[in-house]
Amino acid sequence: MPRLIVNADDFGLTSGVNRAIIEASRAGVVTSTTLMANSKAFDEAVALAKSHPQLRVGCHVVLIDGKPLVSGLKTLAGEAGRFKSSLKEFALAAIRKKLSQEEIYREAEAQIRKIQSAGIVVSHIDTHKHTHMFPQVLRPVLKAAKACGVHAVRNPFEPAILWPRGGVLRTPALWIRALQVKLLNRYSKYFNEAVNEEKMATTQGSAGVIVTGILNQDLLTRILEGLPEGDWELVCHPGHLDSDLQAAGTRLLESRQTELQALTSAETKQILARKRITLISYEDLRQS
């Protein structure tokens, strides 16, 4: 019987995103979220998390976009004291080993500890835009998590078996994305080795990565219909579109409202029941 963690990323990004994640937890299928320690709506997110204990909270480690918590990061942040805004630029630096692992460790640890200091039990870690898929980033992030007592991490790799059934071939916008995901999957072997060595809990992979920005009811239905046996994570980004979100510098705008509708729909709940998919959190994953 499949088990599924439904994790909403970007908790703390804006008030509208915070409200949508709580709605998707209370009225929908979201079981988990990851909080951005350097976000503008951080305090509100913390308060909401404490008043909704059914929602497990992890740390969404941010190493790209925005400002770091730690000063003097020469390889991660430029002279203006901001992270790189280009994922391509970050990826090239990571692949060429131009990023300091010490800096990554210090920043990741600072972000996790900020959330813990606010009174939140951090269930797991993942990274903004899945930057921990790169070996140069993965090891220091895992070590920072363990230093903070966190022992679960997102598996950011999406095998083709998790792609929406028939959805890729009939959606030209996904063709290039599918190729990119397949190319990045070459790092999955290193990820599994590192996670096993560090004794971290994780899933067998993540669904929803390939459809980020276009996830709707049809695609979500196709993903759930084809979900195989095992432990998996569905990555999602619900939110309410408002002026704060438009000014946040994210490309995910209207799509967040579409995702919220799908995550709270009766159809989605019916599919979960019919396919006998058990919703879990990273806490359940660790205990098992």
C-alpha cells in the first residue's frame, strides 16, 4: 500500500502562502510543510504552526534567492550580501565545486536553529529549488541537519514512474523539463549513498517536481492514480495570489491558487481512498 507525504514548500514566504498551506492542511491533504527561516512572513508562519500541531514542519534551507542569515559568505553570496538568483549559475558553481562546503554548513545550521529557537520541532529538511541534489551541497546540509538533531531529508529525485500518467507526452511544456529531471537523476546514486552513510530517513523519491508551476487537478489525479507501492513525497506549492506574492520574486503565482484547489478538492480525497494511499509525515517515516 503506498504511503505519501504531501509537503507544501515555501512556508513563511508571504502571508497568503501561509494561509493557503494551513487551509491545505486543515481542509485538504497536506501533511507537512517546510519553513523558510529567512522569509518575511516567518513569525506569522511560526504562530500558525504552533496553533495547528497536526501540520509537521521542516526547514526549507534557502541557498539561492534572498539574503543569508550568516554574514561573510563569499562563495554563496555576492558583495551585496544576497544569494545567487540564477539556478543555472548556482548549479554550475556547485558542479565545478566553487561553493564552500563550510559556508553551506554554517548557513544551513543557522536556518535550522532559527526555526528550532522559535519553538518549532523540525521534522526534516529540504532545500529551496532542490539545491541539495548536487553532491557539493548535499554533504554539508546533511551534517548541519544532524548537528541540529534532525534526521530526515527530502529525496529530491523524481523517477519516471512518478510522472503523471500520459501527462508528459501530451504536454509539450513538460518535454524539456522531463529531460532536465532525467539528467539530474544521475546524482541520485550519490544521494542514496550519502543518506545511508549519515543514517538519515528519506523516501524513495518525490512526485510533483516535473509539474512544478503547472500542477492542477488533472495532473494531480494522474500522479495519484499511478503512485506505486512504497514511501513517496508529493512536492507542492499552494498559495493565495496577492501583492506580497507578486513582489516576492517567485515565478509561481496563479499556479499556487490552482494547486490549493486541487489539494483541497473532494476528487483528490476520493482518489486517495480508492487507491488506499496512506497520508503520512516525516515523523511517521522515521518511526517506521
